Amino acid sequence: MTAVAITIDSPLEPLATQRSSARLWTLITVSLATFMTYLDNNIINVAIPTIQRDLHLTESGIEWVVSSYILVFAALLLAGGRLADVFGLRRLFMVGLGLFTLSSLLAGLSGSVDFLIAFRALQGLGAALLTPTTLAIISASYRDPKEQAGAVATWSAVGALALAFGPLLGGFLSEDLSWHWIFFINVPIGLATLALSYRTVPELGARQRRRLDWAGVLSSTLALGGLTYGLIQGPQVGWGSLSVLASFALAALAGLIFVLVERSQADPMVDLSLLRSRTFTGGVVALMLWAFGLFGIYFFTSIYLQNVLHFSAIKAGVAFVPMAVLMAAGMSLSDRVAAAVGAYRSVGLAMLLMGGGIASVGLLGTGARFWELMPSFAVIGIGGGLTIPLTATILGVLPEDRSGVASAVFNASREVAGLLGITVIGVVLSARRTAELRLGRGPVTAYLDGFHLAVVVAGILVASGGVVAWLALRSTRRVATEAGPVLQLAA
């Protein structure tokens, strides 16, 4: 087995000499932006009943209040990454942040479902422009592998806290104030972050003139949009419906066109040769399995807590807080653990631990008390937090001049995997519940049997991601040379 050395000659080299205090403020700024977008993606779920009553929404209407954001966001992530590489990370960060903040204000002011859906879609556009820049800015600002791993861990921990506090904050705002405040809360955070970004985010990227690659942007948007639409609509209208089949066909055709276009481009949007890297491909697969399990279990466990255990929205939100706090703690320690035992060992074992924690939720029944949830939730949190070196390792194999679209690939993989997790786990749950109902089981018992099988399947998939991560990351180690960071890949 030989080692191929890839020397990274960065056009952003002056950032390596940035003062640590300046880089810390950059990290704080992008973490605030991440917190806001992650919070918004999650906070709306517990406010849905209140919005439905206030605006007299049909099931279809309330579905699109949630789905319009997800659809636009997922469809345009790769396009947003390419725009960042062409026009500069700082510019796209500020444009996306400004658009997201404005659309949050307009969504909060909405008095009809049509306007609310439109402004939710506009939020998705802002998030698609903003999100790819956050990880890319961190990658460009922190070139030392150890410092970069710590910065990525902090960024990820902030996102985990937003996911946990979203339901809690959403329940409080919708029950004690008004559902409008779940959108208004973004405005002061967005304005403060925008003001900070003007001073703390340096000019990054766009040092060389590049083409936008319209064919790649359009085909990737259609592929991701078609796939996302099919995953959203399938459980609602049936997997055999014309609209769902057509959306999957569009996704497949557009995906094929995207591959052909990118292979023929002199300056492709996504360098498909990266797929030949075992570290990159295996890392992305492991990341998708991680998101598949975490997003799926989070969604259906929320339903279990409220519909089976009869927790209030606020109490259900509180139940997830210890998981997120432990996940954040695990993330803060993850780079040190990886340095001590190796990233492939720490990530692989952490995903096995996380998978076991998810599967253990299947031991909970109809009479589970709050404290009985905590052991499983704690294991999921600690295991999930210790997987963060996976992100840093994937970043290490990506070309710096395409950091925007590289970050978009990372985020798009996670978003699609999360949707896929909710869909597949939902299909498993629904099939088992239907079978139990036919046997004469009660509705709650039938749901619980389906839920138990679903979490075991999710746990197995996450654990398999641990095996993939072990094999993929084992071939990677970082060394330092006078020429700059070098990544050695086993060939």
C-alpha cells in the first residue's frame, strides 16, 4: 500500500497568520448564524398545532408551511456553495444572513397561509446561501488540523444545542406568547450576527475568476429538488402516485445529467474525482448514516413522547436537552479523544455507541417515566458528540478553492439523509403498526410496536456507519511539512 501526498497550496494563506482573537470572533459569528438556522429548522415543529388553529389550515396547508422551507433549502444547497466559491464566502454569508433575517420578519408578520408559505420558502433560500459558507469559513480560517478540529467541534456543538432548545423554545413561545415569535426571535439574532460579520468575517475566496457553471447549478437543483419533493410527498400521497414517481424520475435524470456535465467541465462545480478517495466517499456515507439515524429517531421519539407518554410540548422539549448538552460536551472533547486513539477508532466506536443508544430506546414502553429516558438519551448524546472528527477529516480531503461547494456537499448529504431517515423509519413504523392493527392490537400498542422496530433498524444503520467510518478513516493521517498542510491517503 503506497501513500499519495497531496500538498495544499492555499490561496487563503494570509488567514493562517490571523490573530487567534480575530479567528475566535469569526468562529462566534458563523456559530451564531448556524444556531439561528438550526433553531428555525426545528422550532416550528411544536408550534404547528397553534399555527393550524390560528390560520385555520388544512393538513395540506400545514404540511407546506414546514415543507416549503425544507424543499428550497435542500434543492439549492449545492447552488449556494458554488455561488460562494464564485463570488466569495463573506459576500454570500452576509447576503444569505440578511435574506434569512428579512424573511423571518416577514414570516412573523404573515396573516395568511399563502404569505407564510412564501416567506418560509424565502427563508429556505437564505439558509441555502448561508449554510455552505459557515463550515467553509471555518475551514479557511483554521488551517492547523488541531485548531480546525476544535473549531469544527464548537460549530457542531452550537448546532446541537439549537436542535435541543428548538422544541423547548418553540413550545414556550407558541403557548405563552404567540406563534409569530418563533420567527421574530430570529430578527435580533440575525441583525446582531450581520453587524458582527461586517467586522469579523474576512474576505475569503473568489481570488481567481471562475465560471458559475449554470448547467451544474441547474441540474443539481433539479436533482436535489426532485428527490426532496418525492421524500416529502411520498408518505402523504402514496409512493405510487404520479407526482412522486415523476419527482424521483426527474431527480434520477437530472442527477445523471449533472454527472455528465461535471465530467466534461474544465472547472467543474463538484470534482467527481473526489469519489475515488476512500476517505471522502466513506466519510460522506458514514455521515449520511449518522444523520439518517439521528434525525429519524429525533422526529419519531418526539411523537412517542407526546402521543404515547402524553408529555406536553415543553416537557418533550426538556427531555431532549440533556442529550444535546452531553452531545455538545462530547463534541468539545472529540478532537482530544481522536488525537489520543486515532480518528478512525474514536468515530467508529462512537457511532457504534450511538447506534446502541438509539436501539435501546426500543426498550421503553407506555409507562416510561422521564428519568427512564435519560440513559438511552445520554448514550446517544455522548456517542453523537464524539463523531465530530468525521467532519474535520472530510474537510481535510477537499480542495480549498472549492470550500463553498464542498461545505454544501457536506450539508446536502446530511439534509437528504435526514429526510431519508424520517421517511424510511416512518415506512418501517407504519408497516409494523398496520400489521399489528390487523392482528387486533390497540392503536397505542400497535404504534409502540412499530416504533420499537423502527428504532432498532435506525440503531443498526448508525452502527453500520461506524464500521464504514472505521474502514474509511483508517487510511488517513495528517502530517505537517514546510510547504503547508499535507493529507496522506492510502492508495
